[in-house]
Amino acid sequence: MHDLIRTCHERARSALGATQAQVEHGLELHRDSFVCDLFAFSPRATNRYELEHVNQVISAGGRSDEIQEAAEDAARLGPVCDRQVRQDFATVLETTGIDCLVSTVGLGPTMRRGLRNVARFTYLCDSLAGIVGKASSAEAVERLYGHGERCFVWSANNPPCMGPFEDGYDLLRWLDTYYFLGIRMMHLTYNRRNWIGDGCTEPTDAGLSDFGREVVARLNDRGVIIDTPHSGKQTTLDAVRASRAPVCASHTGCEGVFQHPRCKSDEELKAIADSGGFIGIYILPGLLGDPQQASILTLLAHIDYAVKLVGPDHVMIGSDSTFSIPDPEDVVRQPAPRARPNWWSLWGPNDLTGDPKREGSEGSLAWINWPFFTVGLVTLGYSDEDIRKIIGGNFLRVFRAVQASAADRFRQ
């Protein structure tokens, strides 16, 4: 693992072409600042027991959903009962210097899968006291940071739109349940249309539904940050108009730099900034530009474009990524049977173009290179104050504002 980390750091340093003084200043600034990844996954860390369980499910002819759940358990719960994996997990977090990970626990639009993942992350956080905890308010994030502790803030990449609901009132009550469980940021849509509005890969652009406006109001009342990274243009603009609290797009790119369904137009970026919210730029090579050419410099191009358009108070990094700790060598992972893509994802054939140079896993855009993203901001000539906003400070400002807009009984 340490060899892989060194390789990633070397490729980032080489791609940046920063001076030694810029590198030293950037790394020191990173160490001394509050750092938040606006949309990150928990580091993947598998122990031999979980991996053996996945193999057993595959060998027993498990259904695709059983295999998927077992694989998610293995990827997320490795640190729980293996001392070495737990140490590797802690090392990865320490190496990134990230203090707060806004991480998806409400996975997908189905209640069953979402609740299972909430349970999985509850178990993880309960088991890793002293390494990483859970924060459900800006005050809790600041308190943990003040004690030198890292935290997750939980998000959901879909409302619970697919379930045995009686009607829309029932779905709204489930939004309350997600809030009570600790989810503090929520997508309105993924790529596909749902009850709330159109996603970004739908061929239409119908915008927010009437029920979607009720959902926006409910999330405002509860103090949940409204997130639009996978929402269509009109849905995003409608959400901003309907919301009384700041709106965000936690992991996206700039259409002015690269034309892609997942990138936001200038109109959307300005509307989000005008709401008081922020835009998080992802680090995925194929969503930033030509995957044959994308590098940390492409990430910086998107950040710089957004900063010039809406200012440093409204731009962050939402990686949409993580680091995978290598599997234990004494267990061979069995190949899982090929499964259809998730119905709700609605990716087009050219939307996900891969990473031919492995830039996102072992190159300059690898998640483990977060300190060098800060160095990159130094090379752009930004002030230390603005860099601190982009790498973390903007999140606390918006989180506090959304909480302050909540109905009285939900203010923390």
C-alpha cells in the first residue's frame, strides 16, 4: 500500500510542475486547515473474513443483489475486526489530511438498500471510535475537529423514492426517518427521472415536479442540504428558486470546460452560488475531460473556471472517489457473475468512459493525493484565505446556514 501511495504522490507532483516552495507551502497549509471532501466514499478496505464471505456467496450461487450486498459489506467493514486493516484505514485518512468526509450512506432510491447501508455505516462508525466518527451538525463537525478527530457527515444519493409507499405523504415521512437516522445532505434525483424531477441524463428537461417542491420544503424544514449533482438543468434551477436555504451540487464539473451530462452550465453554477450554496468539483478523469489527457491539471482547470465565474466562496472539491486498500494476499477474490447496471442509474453508453491511464487510481487524480490538490490551488495563485474556503471552510458556512433555516423543532 505504501508503494502505491508513493507512486500516486510522485505522479501528482510531476504533473503539477510546482516549485519546491509551492509544494512546501501547500502541504503546510493543508495540514493547518480544516479539510472537507464534499462527496467522498469511505476508503475501501477488505479483510480476509469479509472476502471469504463474498466468495462463499458467489460459490453458493447467490443472487446478484446478495453478491452486491456482500461485496459492499466487504468493502466498507474491513477495518472492524482486523487490526492491520484498521491501521491501514487510519493511515489512508491521515495521509489525505481530510477532516470531514461527506459520504453517501443512503445508497440508491430503494429504502431496503438505503437502510442497509445506513446500518452498515452505523456499525462502522460505532466500531472505529478514535479514528472516525459521525457528525450530524456543523457544531459536531467543529467539535470533533477541535479534538483532532475525523468525521463523516452522511448524505444520500437519492431520496427513498422506490418503496412500498402509500402515497406522497408517506414518502415525505420517510424523509423525516432519513433525517432522524442522521442524513444531512440529499440528492433530489440521480440520473433518471423520479417523483421529484428529471435527472441529468433524461432526454427531457422537465424540471421539478409539484411534489418535488414539497420535498424541497420538507428538506428545508429539516435542515438537510439539497444536492443537485445528478439533477437536470431545469430541476436544478427550479430547486434553487423553490428553496429558502442554500443549494449545492456536491460533485460535478463545469460545462464551460467539458461538455458532459454530469457537468453544470454557467446558469446553474451562478444560480447555486446566488442561493449561497457551493459547487464541488469531482476528480474522475472521464468526467473532467478526455480520459486520455485528464490529470490534476484538468481538475484545477474546472476549479479555476468555477472560481472565476462565481467566486471562491462557492467552490469546493467533491471527489466522488476514494482509495482502495489492496486486498489481503492470502485470499483470492472470485469473479462475480456479470450483472445488469442498476435500473436507477440511467448512464448512457458514452457517459462513463473509464480511466485508461489509471490516473484516478494510481495517478495524479488519485484520492490519496488530496494534499496535492491544495498544492495545486497554491500554483493557481489563490490566497491562503481563499484556499481554506475551497478545501473546507465553505462547507461549514453552508451547513450552518441550512441548519439555521430549519423549522424550530429541527434546529440543533
